[in-house]
Amino acid sequence: MLVFTISTCLALIHYATATTNVTSRTAPVGAKVLTVGVIGDYGWTGWVPSPDNFCFDVLPTLKAANITVPNEIINDCDPGDKQYITNATALQMDTAAYVGQICAMKNCSAFISVGDNFYDSGVDFSTAGILRFQAAWADMYTQGVFKYAPWYQCLGNHDIVPGQPGVDFQTKVAPLYDDRWYFGTEQLPYYTYDLIGADWTATFVVLDSDCFLSNYQKSTSVYKNSYTEACHNTTQTQVSFLNTTFANSNATWKFLQLHHPYASASENNTELAPLVSIVAKHQGIVMNGHDHCLGHFSLNNTNFILSGAAGYPQAGDCNNGTAQGPFALYLGANNLTAANGFVTLDISKEMLNFEWYARDMKFEGMDLYPVECDLKPSYTFQITQNSI
Ligand SMILES: *[C@@H]1O[C@H](CO)[C@@H](O)[C@H](O)[C@H]1NC(C)=O
Ligand SMILES: *[C@@H]1O[C@H](CO)[C@@H](O)[C@H](O)[C@H]1NC(C)=O
Ligand SMILES: *[C@@H]1O[C@H](CO)[C@@H](O)[C@H](O)[C@H]1NC(C)=O
Ligand SMILES: *[C@@H]1O[C@H](CO)[C@@H](O)[C@H](O)[C@H]1NC(C)=O
Ligand SMILES: *[C@@H]1O[C@H](CO)[C@@H](O)[C@H](O)[C@H]1NC(C)=O
Ligand SMILES: *[C@@H]1O[C@H](CO)[C@@H](O)[C@H](O)[C@H]1NC(C)=O
Ligand SMILES: *[C@@H]1O[C@H](CO)[C@@H](O)[C@H](O)[C@H]1NC(C)=O
Ligand SMILES: *[C@@H]1O[C@H](CO)[C@@H](O)[C@H](O)[C@H]1NC(C)=O
Ligand SMILES: *[C@@H]1O[C@H](CO)[C@@H](O)[C@H](O)[C@H]1NC(C)=O
Ligand SMILES: *[C@@H]1O[C@H](CO)[C@@H](O)[C@H](O)[C@H]1NC(C)=O
Ligand SMILES: *[C@@H]1O[C@H](CO)[C@@H](O)[C@H](O)[C@H]1NC(C)=O
């Protein structure tokens, strides 16, 4: 008995020590060339929309009776997203396999997420949230290179619908849940990390762009909650964080990683201008998602890498493939559909090599987006001018 008691006690102590020291995986240090995958707008699988009778009959009745309906529930009635879910799930799965295939070929060491990790209303610390975390991410990206590669995560508009509990799940719970999920060291919705090569360094600043959009502060917005209200009041904290981090970094390359576009083929979020000015001052690069397509834009002496196509691609987000001006250098879309896919980034001292991989979307006997050889990039771009 005594022996048993002692060993159980030791086992418990050992377990407690081990858990408090869990830290997320990070990318390997010291490579001459490090390849990472940039991926966004992917997390559809496992979402169960609200039924039509609730959305069309019950919801209006509740509203008329002045009953406060949680934003998550209103958002889960989004008519477009309800229509997409079946295809979106299949497209996320096919694209996950495609990203795995390209990344096996290219030896991706990490993934850089630009948000919208869980449609339609994020995840919180509930059984439903746990099931979604498993289905849309943990069990989705598991084979081959996905087995150990860290994901440097970022919040999108869908992720913040539950407010603080949703932010807490992704920043505090998820890193302990699965050590591939990286969300900084301070448990905040914004953070910085460095990727370090043999003879180069890259500084990344991850921000929550949801806080910057004034549209999200409207009383009718599903994105208005006490989290976004508070962080909208304090956007200067994130602006200063970017400014200070870039100023204190001697890195060869500096990146801003966030969800919303400053400029794109479908919307310009001018509220992000203070961030873009700082990036431009440091000759940095912006990586974003939100628009459900692949793209490359150049304006304000800054390159904008759009990788929002790992879930449900939408041609309209890339203006049906038609550039409205010389600032749009690549749009992964045609007049019928946008391509699924992602972007790889090969980082070295000499250059940043970006490759946009658009998937040949064979789907139920048809081809939604024909690409002759989708193991090759549809578009590439190199940057040789170092950040300062
Ligand atoms: C684990 O964490 C504890 C307390 O935070 C610290 O004292 C200890 O040194 C850590 N152990 C390791 C191996 O990092
Ligand atoms: C993949 O890249 C990592 C990081 O640079 C490196 O350590 C590893 O040897 C590479 N693997 C292969 C098969 O090239
Ligand atoms: C709901 O609130 C509005 C505005 O406060 C009021 O005009 C209306 O009478 C209320 N309706 C019910 C059913 O209480
Ligand atoms: C789903 O995919 C099929 C092609 O197999 C297409 O005909 C249909 O329009 C798609 N639906 C949506 C909502 O995208
Ligand atoms: C945000 O600022 C507004 C206007 O200054 C204020 O009314 C509101 O209470 C603030 N909200 C939070 C959550 O800080
Ligand atoms: C950024 O920092 C510099 C000093 O390093 C300061 O002059 C500038 O005002 C700051 N800009 C912002 C937007 O905080
Ligand atoms: C950055 O580089 C300069 C010049 O090489 C050096 O003086 C400074 O200490 C470096 N700063 C950091 C934070 O490494
Ligand atoms: C976004 O900005 C670009 C570049 O300034 C401009 O050409 C485009 O018309 C703008 N798009 C929208 C939707 O306002
Ligand atoms: C980018 O350029 C446009 C047009 O020249 C200008 O209106 C805008 O203020 C610039 N944005 C930033 C962040 O400098
Ligand atoms: C894209 O095409 C669709 C249908 O083909 C059309 O309804 C939509 O207006 C077009 N969007 C743009 C931005 O041209
Ligand atoms: C879409 O583009 C194809 C070829 O680029 C063209 O044949 C077709 O008529 C276009 N369809 C529409 C609806 O614009």
C-alpha cells in the first residue's frame, strides 16, 4: 500500500511538472533556405449551421420579442456560408491533401496562418469548440509534413465572433492542446516571432486586424463584442507593438502577418494604413488572407501576399480574375471560380522566393479550376531588397 501511495504521488508530481513546461513547437533554426507554407481561410470542416426553420422563422420571432440573440447564433445563420458548407468541407480536405503534397516536395518546415481558422463562429472552450478544433484543424492537418510542423497562428473575423472566450481558446488553450499550434509566449492576440537561418533572420509580427475595422463596431455587426470593442479602443497598442518590434529588430526580412487586406481586388481596409506605413518604412512585406483567393498586390512600395484560398474559394473576392489596376500583379481566379491553394515562401539570405500554388480542382467529374500541372506554382515572385 505504502509503495503504491508513494509512486502515485510521484507520478502526479511528474505529470504536473511536465504539463507546466509544455511549449509549442517552433521552426528549425539554422537552415540556409527555410521553406514555410502561408495558408488562410481554411477551417470549415465540422461546422453545423443552424437549421433553416430556426434561421428563417424562429430568429425573426426572437428579435421581434427583443430577446438578445448571441452573435454566434446569428452568424451561424449566414445564408451564404450555410450554402457553402458541403462543398467547403470537401474543398478544405482536398486542399489539405494538396498542401501536404506540395510541402512534402518542398520540405515545408512551418505554416504561417493568416486566420479564419474556424468557420463560422470560431471556437470557444466548450465541447462544441473542442470537436471543431479536432475536425477543422487537429485531425485535418496530420499526415506527412503536417505531423510536426508548427503553425504560427493568427485571428480572423470568424475567430473573434465568440469574443474573449474565443480569443482565449486560440491563444491559451490551443497551444497546450496541440504543440503544433503556436500563439506566441504572452498569451495575447498579437505577438512576434523570429525565424532564424544560417546567415539570415526574419522577424514576424502577428496582429489582430479585427480590432482596426470600424465596421465591426456597428451595433448590428456580428463582430461587435466586448473583446473587439476594447481592442478597437486600443489599436495604438498594436501599432506601437509593430513599430517597436520592427525598430528593435535587425532582421534581414520583416513581415506583418494579419487577416485583413489593406488593399485587394475586392476591398480596401484603409484603417490598416498606420500599420502599412510602418511596414513600408522598414521595407517589410505584408501577408494576409480574408479574400478567398490567391493574389499578389504591390502598392505603397510594399508587397501584399494574399493566401486566403485553403477553404472555400470565391471568384468575386479576386474580381473574377480581372485586375482593376497595375497594383494587382496576380489574381488566382477566372470568371467562374477562384483557385484553391496556398503560397510557399523560401527564405534565405539572398532572397525571398514566393510561389503561389493553385490546385487543379477536379471535383465530382468536372474541373472547377483547371491547372495544367498543379505541382508547379501558377505564379512566382522574388524579393531581394532586404528589410531595414
Ligand atoms: C519548468 O517550469 C518550472 C516552473 O515554471 C521551472 O522552474 C523549471 O525550470 C522548468 N523546467 C524546464 C525543464 O524547463
Ligand atoms: C528540411 O528542412 C529542414 C530545415 O531546414 C532541414 O533540417 C531538413 O534536413 C530538410 N529535410 C530534407 C529532407 O531536406
Ligand atoms: C422592443 O423594443 C423596441 C425598442 O425599444 C420597442 O419599440 C418595442 O415595443 C419592443 N417590442 C416588444 C415586443 O417588447
Ligand atoms: C458545389 O459544387 C458543385 C460542383 O460539384 C457545384 O455545381 C455547386 O454549384 C457548388 N455549390 C456551391 C454552393 O458552391
Ligand atoms: C471604448 O471607447 C468608447 C468611447 O470612448 C467607450 O464608450 C467604451 O466604453 C469603450 N469600451 C471599452 C470596452 O473599453
Ligand atoms: C514609431 O517609432 C518611432 C521612433 O522609433 C517614432 O518616431 C514614431 O512616431 C513611431 N510611430 C508610430 C506610429 O508609433
Ligand atoms: C543591430 O545591428 C547593429 C549594427 O550591426 C548593432 O549595433 C546592434 O546592436 C544590433 N541590434 C540588435 C538588437 O541586435
Ligand atoms: C483599392 O485601392 C486600389 C489602389 O489604390 C484602387 O486601385 C482600388 O480601386 C481600390 N479598391 C476599392 C474597392 O476601393
Ligand atoms: C498608399 O498610397 C496611396 C496613394 O498614393 C495613399 O493615398 C495612401 O495614403 C498610402 N498609404 C500608406 C499607408 O502610406
Ligand atoms: C463575377 O462574376 C459573377 C458571375 O459570373 C457576377 O455575378 C459578379 O458580379 C462578378 N463580380 C465582379 C466583381 O465582376
Ligand atoms: C468566361 O471566360 C471564358 C474564357 O476565358 C469565356 O469563354 C466565357 O464566355 C466567359 N464567361 C462569362 C460568363 O463571362
